[in-house]
Amino acid sequence: MKCPICGSTNVTKLKTGSYRCNDCGFVFYPTKEVIIDMRDLLTGDELTEEEINELGEKIKEQTKDVSEKIFGKNAKNVFRALSSLDEILAQYNEDDRVFGIFADFSGSVKGTVMVMVQENEIDTIRKIYKKDGIIEALKELGKETARGFKDIFKEDIILEGVNIAYDTIPSMINYLISELAGEKNMILNVKMLVDRVPKGEIIFVPQKESIKYLKSVLGS
């Protein structure tokens, strides 16, 4: 197995089935052919650390109501910018099953938001959104979260749809990694905590072509 960035064979297989290059740090998923336009790596726009933190604060604020609604007033959201989705795995029992809510955006900001909640929270979510069906309740949670992101981006985005998955945490992360194979996307994570115990995750992965618009939103 070779790293698609630097060509090194000094790689480590991770629990999700992806690999981390021990020389350059790139995490890649080997089941898809990796095609990288080197011009993106050399000239692509990137958010500064200050801009990332500013965007993180906006995401925290917009997702606070959702977090407190599900987990109570003691819920606290913590923002992180991740270098790899594998960093989430260490916080959970990998055998636990979770629900993943995937919302895809298009427009000025293209990308994916994933909300991951543990299986034992579903009764609370159904009561909150007054839905008998699990899928309907989770879709309402996804739509409410998506509305918060639309507010951040001045509603200049289109929600393409909300899809629901149910599987183990590694499988959920595996799915996102496979979708991002070959792309050095920015990964923004809001961890939902209660008394320092992780209860759920909100993961936002904007496509690289959206970075310029994100800069303009933060600049204004």
C-alpha cells in the first residue's frame, strides 16, 4: 500500500479500513482510485486558523439549541477542526450502533453535514419532534440542524436532501472517508457533551470549491 500523496509505503491501517501515511500524515481510503489535481494542493484557497475558529464559533452557536433540546441544558458543544475522521472513533465503544443523519448542500457552499447520535437517544428524539416513526423524527432533526447552517451562510445554500443510516460508528466514519477519498477536505466537528461524556457528533465537510465563499461570509 502506497500513500497517494508522497508515495511512501510507511503506512498504518486504521480501524475504519482507511490508512494513515506515517511520513506525511495523509489519511486515505484504498477502495477507490485516488485522483488528485496537484494544482489544488499548491494554489487552493485555505481558511486561516483564525477563520476556522470563527466559523467554528458560528457552528457551535447555531447548533446549541439542537444539542440542548436533545440532551438537556447541561449539554455543551465543543468545536474542533480535525485532520482525520478517525479521531472521533477513540471517544466511543466501536460496537455501539448509532444513527447517522446526512444532509447534502449545494449552492455557494457545497458539502455534507452529518449528525451522529447514539441509538439510546431515539425515544427522546421522537418525543421532541412528535413523530412515531424513527426515520421521520431523525429527518426532522437533520432539517433543523441544516437550517442552522443555512443561517450561517446567509441562506445562500440549497439543502439537497436528508438521508438516514444506522450502523456502527466505524461504518459511519468509513462511509464519509470513502466519499472523501483523494480529497484533502477541511473537517469541522462539533462534539455534543454532557458532563464531559460525548453524546453525539456534528461533522461538517465543505468542498474545497466553497472555501472562497466561506471566506467572504467570515469577512463580512
